[in-house]
Amino acid sequence: MANVAVVGAQWGDEGKGKIVDWLSERADVVARFQGGHNAGHTLVINGVTYKLSLLPSGILRPGKLSVIGNGVVIDPWALMSEIDKLKGQGVAISRDNLRIASNATLILPLHRELDQLREAAAGAGKIGTTGRGIGPAYEDKVGRRAIRVNDLADLSTIGMKIDRMLAHHNALRRGMGQPELKPAAVLAELSEIAPRILPYADAVWALLDEQKKAGRRILFEGAQGILLDIDHGTYPYVTSSNTVAAQAASGTGIGPASVNYTLGIAKAYTTRVGSGPFPTEQDNEIGELIGQRGREFGTVTGRKRRCGWFDAVLVRQAIKTSGIQGIALTKLDILDGLKEIKVGVGYMLDGKRIDRFPAAEEAQKRVEPIYESFEGWSGTSAGARSWTALPAQAVKYVRYLEELIECPVALLSTSPERDDTILMRDPFQD
């Protein structure tokens, strides 16, 4: 039986939460491997809406083990708030079904404050971060001055680590005209939260190795989307981690050969939150219509998403850089009733046609999309649970996209509800 990695094939917000939740019925373990609480997943189960940021989507499935890997940066206060909210909705969460990598980096209040100060100072040049402290925490991780989950187990030895971190942060704060932070204040914050997060701490790499040896299925859950990858995304308008499927291995401590199948999630159109290039964006009535129908507002920030036509070039590129073997296509129902649907099939750059998205920021700004028009359908795909229940023209649209992106559609989602999903190819059996 295969272990499956699920990644977003666009700029995030593709509906990964629902797909991971749906797949988690077939899995034994669900593991998050990168990002932080800047990711947002909305799931609707039996009419009840659940909003997740740090917790793996499998947490809503009784009997499943949820894991937060070492590649994730964790705001312990945000995590505990999320746990408390879900418990209030009747979800059982304990060490029995949730483990956190002891070597995962912590996001502290000083990271969140620095993130927001930088964005405010950037003005028109802002990146469009969520202001949750993700980037500064990853900076401290690679700068070897981070506080990690395991450091909370012995607060008597954490003083030097706090001093090393503040030597960096207080220099930045002085430059921004902000008051310096006192080590005692940081220690007090950590002392308060430590007893709540430590019960979940574990050597995740060893735990997953045990699960693998026992023949249990592991579902690796990515956050954001491949086009926000720090290396392969629309840099610098990206997140601060690798969002490609390869991160599933390094972000959990399990070998790359343990990931047997990579499933990419893509909407039947395209959305983006925040700044950065978006070739097929429709800043017009069509974009507004798609946004209203799709309720395109960020789960974490509530920000309105930019909307546009499906960009086959970008999705095909994401498939190549992440080794995606199948696509889960979501929100097909949002296109119901449109007389004409357009698809980006290439770009013009300085008078020449290109079939890939350039890496250079200035070139990304200059590309113009080449569209092909597709006849829409008058019937409804909403709530369809079989291929035969779809309008014939909707089926043709899906087949058309498969050809353009050079990858088969393995699953099709036709509403936010868990069971409104059409399975063409089971990733766990591939």
C-alpha cells in the first residue's frame, strides 16, 4: 500500500483540507511537513465547518494519528488556541492522536511582531505575508538561533539560547526604533506555554519509521502551494519554506523512498492571496463572479482572494517540479453556467511565445497569457459523486485540462462536503 504526499499545485487555497480529510479515511497517519499557521484549511463535515491552521486534517478522524513534523514552524499559543476551539466542537485531541516533532522550531511573539513591522515598513513593496511570524522563525532556524520544542523540556538551560536570539532581534528592533526585549520576559512566555505543548512532543522521525515498519499508511499533508515554494515559486512573493513534495521527507525525517505517490491539488480556476504576479487574473466582472461563487476569502486572514482563469502552464510546471502523479481537481461546480471558459495555455514575453513561467521577477511581470476558449455547460456539477453525473461538457473540460497539464485527474471535488468527491484513481492503491 502506498504512502501519499498531498501538495497544492497553485498558490495555495486549492482545497487541500477537504481532500486530505477525504483521503485520511484510507490512511492511518496524517503528517504535516512544512509551513505554519499561515496555512488555512476549511472542512465541512455533516454541515459543520471546521477551520484548521496547524493541525493536520486527519485530526477530525477518530482513530487516526496526526503528526506535526520538524519542517513545520509552530506558534504554541496559536496551536493551543486551535486545539481548544476544536475540543469545543467535540473533537477529541490528546497524545493518543497528536504528536509534535521535538526538533520543530517555535514561533515566538517577537517573530510575529517583526513580521508585521517589516510589512508595514515595506509599503507598496510588501510581500503580502500573513503577519504570523513564519518568515522570521524560519530565518532563526537557518541562522541557528531558534528555540525548538525540545528546549522547553529544560528551561534551566534555555537562557543562553534566548540571549543568542535576542542579540539578533534587538539589533533589528533598534534599527526600527522599537524597544529592546528583555530575556526574562521571553523566558516567562516560554515557561507559561511549555507545560501545554510538551505532552505532545515526540521523536517524529522514529515514530513514523515504526508506523512504516508496521505497514500503516501515511498521508503527508502540505501547506500553501508549489507556486509559493521558496525556490520554485514566484520569488520573492513566496512563503519561507519548500512547499514541493520532496519536503515531505525532510520535513518529517522519513526517507524519500517512503513517499510512493504524490497527489497535487488544483482548482478548476486560479486564485491568489496577497502580492505577486498572476498572469490569468481577471480583475473584472468574471473575477468578481468566480470569487463570490467560490467564497474566495482566506481561511487564516479573511483577505479577499484574487481570481482568474486556470493557468495550465503554471500547473504543468508545478507538476514537474514536485513529481506529481495525479491531480485532485476542486471547485469544478463554481464554473457551472458560464457560457465561455478560458484557459491559459502559454505566454508571450517580449514578443516571443514561451511555455514556462520565467524565474526572473521582472520577466514574470511582463508575461501576457495566451488563452484558448472552451464552451461552458448549462447543467450542474455541484454535488456530483460519479463521473456519469457530470454534464458532458464538464467532462470534456476536465479531459482538456489533463492534456494541457500532462497529468491525469485522480479525484474530482464538486462541493465543500466531504462525500461530494469522485474517485478515478485511488492514490493509496497506485
